[in-house]
Amino acid sequence: MTNVFSEIDDSLYQVESPERYIGREWNQIKKDWEETEIRTCLAFPDTYEIGMSHLGLKLLYHRLNQEEDILCERVFAPWTDMEKLLKKKGLHLYSLENKRELLDFDLLGFTLQYELSYTTILNMLNLGGLPLRSAERDNSHPLVIAGGAIVFNPEPLAPFIDLFYLGEAERDIIRLVRRYQELSDSGCSREQILRELSELPGIYVPSLYQPVYQQGNLESLKVEQGVKPRVSRQYIEDLDQAFYPTNFIVPYADIVHNRAVIEISRGCQRGCRFCAAGMSYRPARERSVETILNLAEGIISSTGYDEISLTSLSSMDYSRIEELVTRLADRFAGQNVSISLPSLRIDEFSLKIAREVQRVRRSGLTFAPEAGTQRLRNIINKGVREEDLFRAVRSAFESGWHRIKLYFMLGLPGEEEEDLAGITRLAKKTAEIGRQIRRETSRKMRRIEVQVNVSTFIPKPFTPFQWYEMESLRAIREKIEYLQQHLTGRSLSLDWNDPETSRLEALLARGDRRLAPVLEQVWQRGSRLEGWSEQVDYNRWQQVLKEFSLSVEDFFAGRETDAPLPWDHLYTGVDKDFLRQEWQRARSGKETPDCRWSACSSCGICGSPRSGLELARDKEEAASHAD
Amino acid sequence: MLIRAKFRKEKRLRYISHLQLLDTLRRAIRRADLPGKYSEGYNPTFNLSLSQPLPVGMPGGGEYLDLELTAEIRPEDFCRRLNGYLPRGIEILQGRLTENKLKSLQAVVDRARYLLLPPLNDDSRAEAVLQEFRNKKEIIVIRKRRNKSDRCYNLREMVHKIETAADGRWSFLVSTGSRGNVRPEEIVKGLQQIDSEIGEQPLINFYREGLYVSRPPKLLTPLADEIMEGE
């Protein structure tokens, strides 16, 4: 163990944004290293700014530090200049609080937020001085765990991670940490420890499960004797009572969400068939208005922020949104605190709320119709009508917004040329509405801008589209070209996500363990920080895949609904039969309504119909009945 | 009502930028619940201004802030309360209240004192090098300018005092601000013209000891009576 920081402190002026590497922010929790028994470190496989914008990491940081005998520190991926500096000085990656090497910790936990961070995970293990593969590590190394939004197909990472936690870790991370400490204190080997930990709910130890491949296809999965054949996602049942910190760290750097973030609800039942989060974060659960007001109060006074951001998968679906926004605005009116709602839905109601807040920035507003025609929106179950969109944009222009972004996906199941034509039509009509309002208004209004953004649809695991194929690069490029040719005219612009990058994301999202050596190899040849467009090298991936006799396409084919999937042994709580049924309904163009305002669609998450839903509205009604 | 306060920014916090420092102070003022006055307008924010920015990486011991207040507060209380809500590395040292209309810090401050760790291994030559610097009438250095062509200027006439500090560091009192500004790396360029053995000096070898206002023959701090009485 060396004091890493004293050797690098005086050189940090050489790297970009040195504040990323110094820690010591307001509200940072730095415990006495020697006096604290259990030492854990949370690792985010991207830069400080990205990682510190992530709520999950902060929830776990504060939850773990709440325990007197546990310390929890943070480490982020160094940018390439800092990596060079560490290597030049012969130093290992260190944590921000006590500035300890990763090797000094008992437990190291990675956040899995997006697939393109996988090579960064390998890089961080390596910079930390840890052997990459779980099999090469023993009790002298920290236990390496991972979890997060995309944990439901962790197979490409299987050999590198000791265990995965499926679901919402604030629920029982403490139990896992304590059990681990107990086992390692009792002198068990790493192997024994992993075996024991695999008995805890939600814990997936990949080394105990061995996939069998046959002619390039997954044939079956061999599970070690006595090990549970299926791992179930764990989640918080009562969100209102769940842990939520108020003493958030206040970063120096201008991070994406440098404001008071309050998670008002978790999960979404709208059932958009392309959406992995909507399927795997069920059931929808809400915090009560009272709890949110108290949290807001606590966070504002502890951090000094002047903006509150209400976050969730779909804030407008919060059953008491109007009351919440009004009371928050009233409460903080005298303190110059503004309120923002990041995810607005396409309807007038949302705009009414936005106007009420009066602090939502007027520069731009984003709507996501996702598809250009009603037929295709029915297929993907995006319950938005054209009239809704036009009414909403009209209302937005009338309220003074001048720039509207429209998000669409390309490569959706059943997509045809008329859907592309539909995109251009929607965009042109939107611009027309805007220009007309601008002509007629007496107010000063800036030039109307309608920005269309298209991305490649990725059929993700645990969605009804998991059996659908990923569209070819050529077809996507042709569609983008079509839009380039047709989406022209005043006030219109087109932007698209790089389709090659989407393919890499799809590869890792849909892939299996055969990708592990590929990952290792592309990392060795320099891939890391691939969430940054300038760092992605698609050709390198293709080259390495070829060397392993694989190709991107091997993972993109459509599948029969009875074929084994690489993630079949993991369970989000939503039944596979429901996904099959939804896939069937999609193909016949049938919508499935949100069960919050209509009948149960039997997704399997609730024991009995709708019993798992936890809405602020229902709770208040229950309380008033009790009176 | 306005409070002008002296502070230092040191240790790890030398790595935060000027804008990050402003945000850090604003949030600390909010946390401490001090009676700062907000600007008018759509995005109200404290009327808080700072003296000339420190380069990222260089610590400073005599930096200043101005904050408009809505209520009177004893300067000692202001310092104590704010220090309770600032990260370690920034410390408010003293303050003074005034009702007078003051020129802004960046307009009034025109001198900075930089201390440089001895750049020569052989300390015995220090005095000779500094003496030669003093004796020169002209030391021409090239200034690199972003998006503009390079420019030459006479460094010597903007260095007003050259000394050796008690701890052996080399001390330079130089012009700073809009009426002539010397960058620390230009002092090094000047020294290199006198002694070619002096190598590149990283910013962190410098320390900005303080910022001052020149009122010949006096050198004042921005907290001096003459300055706080207003114009």
C-alpha cells in the first residue's frame, strides 16, 4: 500500500479537468480507514462527470456509509491523459476519499449503465492492479461485483465479475456485504465464498453456470448441483419508506445533473415494447408528496443547490404530479429554487404543468413519438396519437417554446417506407404549426426549429422484441439517406446516432459468453471509454470478432420464441409468456394499455392483479377512507 | 450593503477552476443561509464577484470576494459561518462591510505577488540572478495569445519589486489586471534570459501570495481604509 495521491498530487495540473481526481467535495464521506472494518468501493466505468450524474451510485454510496462499520468510497474511469500519467508514475487507480488503491478494498462494485462501458470495466480492473478474470483472483483481491440497469444480460462480462446483483441493490446490499465479510473472516476460499453467496436472493455467480454451445448456437445451460437454476431480480416494495439520502455530494465539475435530484417514482407500466427499462423496472411505485417535499427540503439545505429535478422513467405519470409541482413551487418560491421535469410526455397536461413550474427552460422541448405512423406506433405500443402530438406542439409554441426535438427509431419491427414518410410528415407539420403561430403572435418569438433525431432500434433482452432481428447496417443507412433527402425545408434539421455504435451496443446487449475473449482483446488493443464517440473503433471490434470466428451478425438474427436465450436463467419478474404474448400482439398491431388506468395485462410482476402497484394517489385515498 | 472578504484557495482546491470556485462559494453561501442579495431576472443568482482568476493548479493566499447583502452581518460572523460550509482548502480570512459604492475588485486590483520555489539547484546564485533582473531596463518576452498573433512586451517595466522571501522563495510583485498583466510563466521566460540553467517551472511551483492596489508610494490591500471608503 502506498499513498498514491502524494505521488501524483503535484502533477495533476498536467491533465484535463484535474478536479475529477481530487475528491474532497462538499458532503463527501471520508471515514477513518484504519478504524473501519469493512471497506467497499463503488466504481463507475466512465468519467467523473458521467458517474456523478448517476443516481444509483449515490444511493448505494450513502446507504453503505450509513453503516458505522462500513466505509464506501468512489472511483471513476480516468480519462486517457490521466491513465497515461498513472502509468508513467507506476501508480494504481485510487479511490477519491482515502486515496487508496482498489486492491486495498474488500469489495469493489461496478455500475452497469450501458454496454459500451464494458471495455472500461476491464481497463479499470487492470489499472487497479487486479487480474481481469474472476478465476485468477483470490481472497487477496477485492470481491468484484456488478449491477445496474443492464445487469439482465451480463453474459459477455461473466468471466470478469465474481457476482452480479440483479435488481435494486439498496434493498439488500448491506446483507450481501456482511455475509461476505463473515465468510471471508471464517477463512473460506474464494470459491466457497462465491458458492455461499449464490444462495442469497438476487445474487448471480456466473461461474456456477456453464453455457453449452452447439454449432454457433446456445444449446443449454449447465447449472452446478444445488445452485438455484434461476436468479430473480430483487426490488423495493415500498418506495415511500425506502432509503433516500439528502446529503448528496456536491461536485465541483459542471456535471450533467448538478442539482437536487429526487426520484419521485420508479418503474413504468406504459408497456412500450421496445423499452428495456419499462419492462424490467416493474411494478410502478411512487413516493408520496409529503416524502418528496421533506426530501426536497433536506437536500436543498444540505447541498445549497438552487434547482430541484424530479426524476423517474415518466414523471408525468406520477399520480399526483399537479399537486406535487404546485406545492414544491409554493414551498420554494421565496428561496430562488427552480424546479425542472426532465421527462415530459406528449400532451397538453404536461405543458400545463411545465407552465406552472415556469422555470422549465424555454430553449427546447423534446417529444418522442418514436415512430412515424399510427400503425407502427401500435406495433411498438407507444400510445401516442398524431392529434396529441400536434395539440402538444401547438400548445408548446403558443407558450413560447421555439425549438422542438422529435425522437424516432429506425429498424423497428414492421417498419416500411410509409413510416419514414410519416416521420418527415410529422416533422414538417410540426414546423408548419410553429411558423403559423410565430406569424400570428404579437409576441417576439425566435425562429422555429424542429430537430429530428433518429437512432437505431436495438432489440433488447427482456422486451417483447427480444426475438426480433437487428436491422442490417445497410438498411439503416438507406433509411437515414431517405430522411436526408426528404426531410428538407425551412426550420427542419436531421441528426442521427452513429449506426455502427448502435451495433456495438446491440452486440453486447444481446451477446453471450463467447464475447468475453473478444472484449478482452479489443480492450488490449486500446478500446476504452467507448461511451465517447471519439473513442469508439468499430473496425477494431470487427477485426477481433473475425479472429475469434465470430461476426456481429451472429448475434443479430431473429429467434424463435422457444429457442434458448443467453439470459433465460435470469428473471426480471415479468413472465416470458407475457413477453411472447406481447410479441404476438405487436405482430397483429394490437395495443396493450397501461394497467394503471385499465385492466391488468398479466405481466406477472404482481402476485395478484395490480397488487404490486404503489401509487401516491391510491395511498392518499386509502388514508382518507381510514379517517 | 456589501461585504468584501479575503480568502485563500489552497491544497487540493487549487485544482478547481474559477467558475467552479464561484459555484462553490454560491452554494456555500446558500448552505450557510447568509443574507446574500440575488440578482434580478429570470435566473436569479447572488451578486458575487471575485478578484482576478487564479490559474488552475496555483494556490493563492490573498484572494478577494465581493458579495452584496440584504442585511447587515458582523464580518466575523460572516467568515465563521461561511467557513463552516466550505470544503477544506478554501478559507475566508477576514472581511469588511461597507455602504459605499466600490469599484469592482477586478477594476481596482492591479498588483499580484507571486512566490516561486527557487528554480536553481545552486542557491548561492539566486541573489545574482535577481540582481541582474533588477538592473535590466528591458526584458522582452513573447506572449502567446489565443486566436491572435504573438506579441512582444517589456516584462521588466511590469515587475515592480523583486525579493527573496524569508523561506527562500523568489518573490515578484507584478502588474495584474486590465491595465497590464504579467503571467507567471512569463516571469520564468524572463529569468531564463538571465540564466539559461533555469528550466520550465510548472504552475504549481508558484504561489500567489496576495493581490494589491498600487497607490504610490503605498501598496494597499483591497480591504484598506482608502479603498473601502469608496471613490
